[in-house]
Amino acid sequence: MKSISKCLTCHVEQAQRILDKFVSSEQEKFEFLKEILKELSKTRFGLKPIEIAEILYKKLEELLDKEDLYKTEKEKSNKIALSLYENFKFKVLDCADPLYEAAKLAVSGNLIDFGALSNSPEELFDRINEIWQQPFSIDDFELFKSNISNSNTLLYIADNTGEIVFDMLFIEILKEFHPKLNISVALKGHPIINDATVEDGYAIGLDKFATLINTELKTAGTCLEKSSQLFREAFFMHDIVIAKGQGNFEGLSEVSRKNLYFALVAKCQVISDYIGVEKGSKIFMNSKRIHQV
């Protein structure tokens, strides 16, 4: 997926939010924003949004002398999500189709994105409970069920902290229904926005249900050519791949491989228009839909 002009505007707005978070002096923010605009002016048309984000956040980290811009929010998100885990697990298992409901809940967790939204963690988790009952706007879950029944391996590409707790619940339910399924979860090797790292995966206990793979990426999404060899091999060797979130959609929407599923909330108008759904839609779709267009 290639960037359009609105993507530049979005990245400038993200930069402003981060400057507001860390810098009190309006003059200093003004000068920092000039530096950021200068950096963004060097980008070319045709880049993926996640490639522009990589340039932006590298500059922000340099200007602010901070490597992990959302460290506090990430830790808080995981803590809040873990406190809700058993309650949501009980609710999911009480449903007529626990696997489907666990997938809906995991996708609802995609709302926890400090790059795209400015809500507090508490507000976002309240919204997750609200939208959990909403149906998928694009629903290929029955196809996924058919694929999974004939598969031995699944690669789950994680997105954000907090959200990964709901991913873990989905994976735990998957293992209960398909105990012989070998599941791997791909996580970032370095902090970028509030993306989940391998360290986050171990911190929440995700390794109890899956093998954790370090993508070694510091991009807000997945860029195959920049990722570790281990991850690239896993991406093409696993029977099924689930890519969570907008960043992974941006990075992998043009990649052709069998049984690749995108699970996300379309939080921005550019992605909504690209997919052909209303903004805010929950999506669980096979990538073949994109390549058929």
C-alpha cells in the first residue's frame, strides 16, 4: 500500500502529539517541528506509510533524545489488558462460537494505537468492550476455519502492546481447539510507537502458547526486506499467516502468498477507502480479496 498526500498530514499530526507530550516550550516545539517537516520533505511519492513513519520516528527520537516514546503507555496498556484477561476469557468461552468471538475480541483490541488515536488507555479499553459485539465488515473467518483444520503451522504477526493480550487470548483458544497446531508470534526487536516487542511478549506470558520470533524491525508495521532472515523464512514457510493491525496491512498488502489474513480495525480514512469499507470497520479478510481487485 502506497502513501498518498493525506498520509503526510497524518504523520505531521502524530509528530505534534508527541511534541506536545514531551516539550512544554512552544518555541522549542516550533523549531523541532520545522526540523521534522524538513525531514519529511525529503520523502518521495510511492513510499509506504510505514516507511514514512520510520523516518519520522527516527527524527523524533533524535530530537527528543528518547528511544522509547510510549514506554509508560505501553506498560500501562499491558497491565490493564492483563487485568481483564480472565474476565474476557470467561465471556468468550461462554459464547456459542468461542473461536470466532475470540477473533472478534482480538481485532477489537486493535483500537489500542497511540500512533493513530489520542485516547487514554482506559478510554480505549472501554471502547473495546463496546465494539466487540459488532460484526466484521469483511468476514472471511469461515474460510480461515477451513484452512486451519488442514494446517500444521500458523504465524501471527502482532501489532500493539495491550492489544497483544487479546491476541494471546485468541491464540490460547486456538490452541484449545487445535492442540496440534504449532503457532509462532512475530514481534518487534526495537521500540517504535506502541508496537509490541519480543520483550513485551515474554512479559505478558505469550511464550506459554507460542514460539516468539524477533523480526528485528524498527518500523511501524512489517517491511519484509528489512526484517530478520528468521522472520522472512517463517512468513513464507508457515501454512497460515495472520497479520494484525494497520501497519502490517500497509507493509504486506501487496505481498502475494497463500492463506494470508489481515485482521484489523480500519482506523484511518485512507485505509478504509483502500479496502472499501467505512472508517472504524472491523476486518478479518483473506489477502486474495486485494489481489483480485
